[in-house]
Amino acid sequence: MVTRWTMGDMFHLKFPQTYRKEDVMQNFRAKAGVGNGIVAIKYYPIDMYQLRYGSDGKDALEERIKEGVVLNDIAYWHMEGLVESWSKKTTIIDQENNTITGSDGRVASYDVLIEGGIPESPKLPPIHIMGDDGKKSHEFVYRYRESFLGVVPRTLHKNIFFLGLTRPTTGGIANMVEMQGLMVHKLLTQPKLLADLKETIEERVDQYNGYYYPEGRDETP
């Protein structure tokens, strides 16, 4: 209540459905500082968008829009009633009829469904494990929490590594992939280091997960 009096203009107070309380609380509990599921949105406020892209002549703004430089001021969209935020927990998605039913019974149709959130399971193509006889043995399913630092799967005992699947909250993907590449280079050029990792990978993965993932936190699908 005090917050409403002192910060009544705060975006999340005016539009409470945009406040992802569970993910925010998860952020405080995560040892790494950022819990899985937090999404950082960077956007141009409409006045800065106009200043940067619409001040070079009469048709400048229209030309930028044609080029794909469009406004993504989510606060402006809400304030003007151009978009609404509905709780994912209380809506029903009918993918056969391309409709979404809100908690108040309203039905909205859609052209394309873009599912949000931060999935821990990347959409990789099928990975088939081949037997010594050259025939397919089974399909390998990559799981981040079943890999050392998301790179070295503990169920594969060959030189198979996964780079670029550790997703930062915002930016930094190039730096992270570079560090992962350096780690893989060391593992490939220092056989003793790789052998030690293979011997202790079960313990290392369990220790990592036990520290960085708060107890009871389900894997994000």
C-alpha cells in the first residue's frame, strides 16, 4: 500500500500483470545473482525513438519504419491501450483455432503464437547415438543440468561438447561462447585434464546444480 502512495506511477503498479513476481523472487534466491526465467527488455521510450529516428526530415520516421526500425516502447503501448498483458497461468491457448481465452472469458485470435519464457531445453535437431555396428542406438536429449557448465554432457564419453547454449539474461553471449571455446580447447589439448573431468563429472554436475539452483526449482520447459 505504501508503494502505491510513494510510487504510484510505477509501470508494474499500473499494470500488475506485467510483474512476474515468482521470477523476481527467484532472482533473489539464485546464488548466481540471476534466476532462470528473468527476461531483460531493452526498449526506446517513444520520445527518444522520435528524436533518434524521426528528426532527419519530414519522411525520416516513415522510412525507418519501412526499414524495420519499429517502436518497441512497451510502456507506451500499455498506456495507450494498444496492448494488454494477460497472466499465462489463467489463460487458455487453443492452438487448433488460433485463439487465447482470458480469465474474464474474453477470446482473442492470433496469427502467430510466440511462446515467451527462457526454456532450458534448446530446440536442437535430433542427435542420434550410433552403435559400434553403425546402426542407430538411441537418441540423445541435451539437458543443461545434465552437463558440466552446460558444455560437457555427463552421459557422453567421447569428445562431444555443446557451445553457445548457456544463455545470458542480456548480452554477453559472444564472451560466454569464447570462454567455453577456451575450455574445450584445454580439454582437447590436455588429455589429463579431460580424463580428470570424466572421472569426476558426476560429482561436479551435482555440486554445481546443488549450489546454483534453489531447492525445489523445477526445470523450465
